[in-house]
Amino acid sequence: MFHFYRIIFSVFLAISSLTNSYAKGPSPYLSLSNEPLIELELQRLATVAKLPVLTKPYHAATINHYLDKIVDNYPVLHQRISSYLKRYKKDAGVTHASINLNYSSDKNIALPNQRGQMIDNSYQLAFSGFWQVNQYLIINGGGQYFSGGDYIKTNSFASFGWDVLQLDVGYREHWISPFQESAVLLSTQAPPPFSLTVSNSKLLTNWHFKYEMSVSFLEEQEGIRFDKTQPAASGEPALLSMHFSIQPYAWWTIGLNRTMMFSGGEKDVSLGDIWQAIIDPVNSDNCGGAGTELQNCSEEFGNQQASITNKFDLHWYDTDFSIYHEFAGEDTNDYKNYLLGNKAHSLGLFIPYLTEKSSLNIEHTLFEDAWYVHHIYGEGYSNAGIKMGHWWGSMKDPKDGGEGNATSIRLNWQTNDSGQVNILYRTASFDDSAYATYQQAHEIEIKYNHVIGRAFAGIGIYVGRNAYGENFFRTNISYTW
């Protein structure tokens, strides 16, 4: 583990030596997968202001900068986000607090994008806040408590550095995708691991260059086997993630992404091994074939994934909309480092103002085989027993690497000045395999939120049929500040 800390701190020190002494300090992050009303407004801003950011959570400073671009054309949206940002423009304060009371008919379903929370949790308490110690240091505290005594250490981390180089140490979340309801590589589906992250809140150059790199330390897993001649072992794998994006045109932002799960068990990894896996995945992870130099399968580095993401922010007939696209691969293809294999194709459409008071979001992903499972890691691409990435991965048998697809459709409708209805439909399919005979999964969430001052109260119902043909339902009431 010491080696991984040294990587991040070496990068931090090297870049810091080049930064301007007048650079601003780090920025706090806005809430992620906690406050649906404000997150909808942020997605609207991302489209109408052509925000060149393809990852979340958003830096508050970045949102504040792009907010000025919409003050004339979208005054209501500007006022709502400006009011929300006031809680971050202090030396210290609570930025989120909520309580949820639930009742469910089932217990073996992981809720989509809820950090491993299961459907049968009868209550949830969540909070987050920060203390700006000085210009260059922010202490963030937060977490989520569930029935049964479960605690998720989310949003508990320290941030220090500058706006061009911010280092976060702790339980900081990562969502690597412009999509709103799903992320193929990394999302809030599983609990956030302890991580070290470097990123920039100030976008660089005229092409608005954005970077984010992190090393995370996952929970202990069983069934890790690098050498098939040896018994499986338990261990704590590491996860390296990398994201780089630019905005070559005002309407187009493109990003490159990598995740690399490695180490754990008896496997020792050097800095040279990590670098070699980055530049030459074929000869690091593809063993035994005629197209690779790696013939000893016990020397494989780990489990790598990569993707190319695009966001197109367009305007047609007085309507703003965004089209999202992601082309991902779980492996290389034909032993070539530049070709992605075991692919996943994602396409999304977001219309922030379908009418003056409604919005529409549609997302679809088609998965080829081998996603979220791996021959080295018995628990696959997961943390704390929950698959990382797309919620589709948690709906099938955890050892099943079969193909399938997933679709979500979300309609938001503001009923009046203080009420909003959110209707979200998801469906997923899976190829039958030796692990299970699946059915088409269907589920729908209907929520009504009513604004009360700077907070809102909500009531909702979540019903559906899972991939095994079992019906379920869940009711919910909540209060969020």
C-alpha cells in the first residue's frame, strides 16, 4: 500500500512545484446521489451552459463559474442553484442532511446507485458538511447510517492543494461518466472505498482540460487467485482510475477513462508493474495466446477496463438537449492495445426543458460478455460484495459474465412552484446461462417532492419484478435539507 500512496504524493509534489503561487485553493464538492431536485438542476445547467465536465461529484467552484453564463437566459435556474451554493460559501457548515423511512416486501435487492444499500433497510440517516480550515485545506465529514447498524463512510475526506491540483484523501466518491442514471466503469452503486484522488476544479487551457486520477483500496475479498496451481486467497485489491477530458468545441466534450483493479492476496506489485500495465495492457493482462508476450498466467497484472465518453450539448428549434455516448471495453481485442474487447455501448438523451416545467432523460446500454466478473478475482469487479459500475451488474448472479442490456427513462414534472413528480422506469435483460434462467426485469420509481423553505419532503413508491421473476415493492417517506 505504501507504494500507491507514494505514487499520488509524487505526482502531487511534482505538479505543485509548477503551480502559480497565486492559484486559488481547493473546492468542496456538491452532493452526489443524495438530493434529486438539486441534481436535476445541475444537469440542466450542464446542458444549457455546455459544462465541459464528464465526471461527478462536481466541484462547487466549477459550477459557480459556469452559473454566470445562464443568468440572462435561465434566471429561475440561476436563482435555484445560486441559493443552493450559498451553503458552500462559508468557512464551515452542514451541506446535506436527510432522513428516510422505508418499508419493503423484499430484502435481497441492491438499490440502484445507493452505495450498496439493500431494499429492506427500514431507515436511513445521512449528513455531510465541511470546514474550510484555511485557503488550502478543507476537512469534509459525512456518512450514511442504515437500520441494523450499517454505516457508510461517504463524504469523509480531507482536501488540500490548489484549484489546478486538488488532493483528496479519504472516502470521496467517484462517478466516471456523463450519464445521469448509470456509469459503466465507476458510480455510486457500491460503497465508496478509501482513496487518494488528484483533480482540478479550474479547467486548464482553452480546451478546458480536466483530469482526475485516484487510487482506491477496496474491502477484503475472497477467492483471489493469480496462480491457478495455488489455493485461492483473500486480500484487499487496489483500484486505479484515470480520467482525462477536453472540450475541442463549445458543443462537444470528449473523455478517456481507465480503471485497473490489481494486487490483493499474495500478489506484490511494483511501480514499474503499474506503469507497464498502463502503457501495455496486452502484455500485462492477456496471457497464453500467440499475440502476447505474457505466457505465465500467474504474472497477470489484474483486471482492466477502459472507455471513451462523449457529451454533445446541442440546440435545435429553441430546445436545448444533450446526447451522451460511451464506448467501453472490459478487455483488449485481437491482442491490440488500441482495440477494446468485450464491449459495452451506451447512448443517452437528456432534454432539460421538454416543456417549461418538465425534463426527460433516456439511457440505454448494451453489454457484451465478461462484464463485472473476472478469473482472478472471485468476487469480480466489486467492493464490499456489491458490483461497481452500472446497476445492471447487481441484478444478475454475481458470477455470471453473460451478455445483456439495460434501459432507463426518467420524466421530471414540476406540478407547481413547490412540487415535483419524478417517474423513473428501468428495465434489464440477461442471456440465460449455467447460473440462472432470467426474465426481463422491470421496475418503476415514482416520487413526489414538496419544497419547504430550503428543504423538501418526499414520498415515493418503488415496485417491480427482478431478473428471477420475483415481484417486490418499497414505500418511502423522506425529509432532506
